[in-house]
Amino acid sequence: MKGFVVAGTGPGVGKTTITAALLAALRARRHTVQPFKCGPDYIDPSHQAALAGRPSYNLDTWMLPVATNLSIFRQAMRDADVGVVEGVTGLFDGVNGSSDEGSTAEIAKLLGLPIVLVVDASNAARSVAAMVKGFAEFGPTVRLLGVILNGAAGPLQVDLLREASPPIGVPVLGWFPNLPELGLRERHLGLVTAAERTWNSEQVKLVIRAVESHVELDRLLASCDVIAPGEEPETISPQRSAGRNRRVHIGIARDRAFSFYYQSSLDALRRAGAELVEVSPLADRSLPATLDGLYLGGGHPEVYAAELAENHSFLESVRKFARTGHPVYGECGGLMYLADNLQTLDGRCHAMASVLPLSVEMQDRLEGFGYTEVQVLDDCPIASRGTRLRGHSFQYSCVTPKADVRRQYHTRRVLAGTEEPEGYCAGSVLASYIHVSFAAHPEAAAHFTRRCRQARVAL
């Protein structure tokens, strides 16, 4: 098995671009390449999937148990030649300053993967070697395969850096030129999503040429064997539930406005007995009549608020669906869509589905961010009372309840240490800013599908 991690010395050094380029180049060589992303990001995996031609999976040692990470990796790699894992922030950055917990380094060690370290070389010379030496000595238990210099000025600078590298024992595998024509537009949540726009065919050809011209890809592939970490883990098995042979139909909002889903969460819902049906709140006239439940993930509804508000028939079908007792679950963007109204940064107020008595207002700063622990206070569409969940939030809006609405969650933000009630519930509807991994909590996937099945029987 071949695989490696593309890690950075810190955020903004170009690991996303380098990962994308390597995926494209490997696929162009007829390799079946499987992408992964460390951490809770949704946007980078969407671009990776478009470039690799297969879904990208998130790996996360804080949200997901060790066995689940191992199973996700091994199952995704079953029919792949090479696994490419994009790191998160800097190589050793995690949930605290005293350990590798939640870091790219922890995932690399867990999976037995070597690391390709991306360094910003745009304004550096021999000092790069000192930086790489520091990374190599700080984490002696990680396997540094080599360095890719991003933004190098040209061969002369690269030769200078190669001269400095032998004493530290970490080779320079190549370099990547500054290519401004590769830039994708960014907004408050990062890059635009692949559902909106990803690299076009000419840009893909450009990065493939850059890799083939400047990166020792053969050398990288020859030395990136995976060192299996102990015993083969058990594979993720289907959930055992009554009536599993009667699959429920769960709508998944999927279009330019809604695209934030963990692939492993969708897989968990399928294992729990769900057939997932993609719906578009932007383009569809109404929900399909065959649906038993609805899952509205995150995304950028604020960017498309006017279009969403103009699709009156779809909004009405969501209202009717919720009124008749079908389970509806919304995360972040889904919460915003289920609210009464959404006020965008230009001050305009757009009518949404009015399923929950909430008013949402976009902000120009982060209102909530990071890993979050959740205790469920009462039975709800995805969990029973007392269930503990782990999730992540990336919130650029604030919500104001317009009437009494149940709070189903007691939350604690891990980095900030703050606690607050969250999770808005009315009848069969639950919405929250927190993205929960169903792969980490298969009992939640089973609970949701069971509620959908019960609602179908009752109706």
C-alpha cells in the first residue's frame, strides 16, 4: 500500500494547492488515487474529490475514535493505488499545546504514513533548512519523506536550498512555482466550494506540468510505503436495526448553497438503512413525495439567500414536510434555512422556511469556532436523552429566537472552554450550528433513520 501526508509548516504555505497538484498528476499517470483531509474541513475535500474522481474522506483524531479513523482509511484504500492525505494547519498543531492530539502528526503516526512537508520558499534561502531541521527534531517519531518548496523563484534558489539540506537528512523532493492563475476565490469560510467552481481543465493541465517538471514524483512514490500500525482493525459494519430491510429515503440538500457533508457520515447513514436522495433547495420545485426524512447540511445559503427565498414552492414543501412530523435535521447552513428569516451582510432580510422561530443575522467576524462537546438534554431526531456527541462549528452568523424554542444541547467549546445551550428543536425538527460526525457516532445515524422509519409508518 502506498500513501503519504502533505503537511505544512503552518497555515497558508500552499499545502492545499500542492495536494491538488499531486492528486491531478497521479491521476494523469493512471493511478487510482484516494484523497483524504485531516480535520473537520468540508471545502478542500470537495475540490480533492473533483480532481481525484472519487470521494475524499475526513480523518480526525479528536472527533473520530482511533478504530474509526483506521477503518475509514483502509476501506477507502481497498481499490486505490495511492492515498494522499492533506494535513490541517501546521504539522504539529492540534487541540492543545502539550501533545500531538488532533494534529496532522498524530494522524500520520496512526496510519503509518510518511510526510511530505510543504515549506513557503517565496522569501527564503538557507534558513529553510534550519526550519526543516527543527520540524525533524521536534517530532522524531514522524517519518519526514522530503520537502516541497512552494513559491520558489526558480532553479537557482532551489539548488541553493538543496545544498543546505544534506546535513539535516531530509531531501528536497522538488518545488512548485508561483502560479497566480491557479487562484480560486475565497470568502469567510475559505475557498469557494467545488459545487460552485473548481479548477478548470486548463488549470489542471498547468499543475500537472508543474509537478512533472519540478517534483521527483517517481522518487516520492518509491519511498512512500505505508507502515501498517499493528493489527488489521475491524471494518465498519452495518448497524443492526429492526426492519433494516425496509430502507428509508432521506433527502440530502446538495447544490451550490448546500454541500458540507462528511462522506463518512453519509456512508454511516447508508449502513444504518438509509437511501440518500439528493435535493436542491435552489433548483427543485418541491421535495420528492417518497422522502421519509430530510438532512440539510452546511454551505453558503447566505450567498444564495435571494434565490432560496424566491423558490417559494420548495420552501412550502419543507414547511409541510416538517408539519406532518417527518424528521428534519439541519446543520449550520441548514439551521439558517430552517429559520424564519436570514439577514445578509448588506442588511437585506430574506424569508426562509419558517420551520423554527429563529431570526439569523450574518456577521463579518467569527461568532463560534472549533471542536465542541455536546450533551443531548432530551430526545431529538438524532439522539436520545443523555447521549454525548462530538462535533465542530465554524459560525459567521448569530441567531435570535423569536419565541420559546427548546434547546436540546448543552455544549462545551474545547479551545475556549465556554459552555452554552444550543440545538434548537420544535416537534420533529432539530437544527444546530454544530456539525456532528455520524461516523464517530453510528448510534446517531441509526437513531435518525429509525425516527424516519417510524414517521413513515405513523403516516
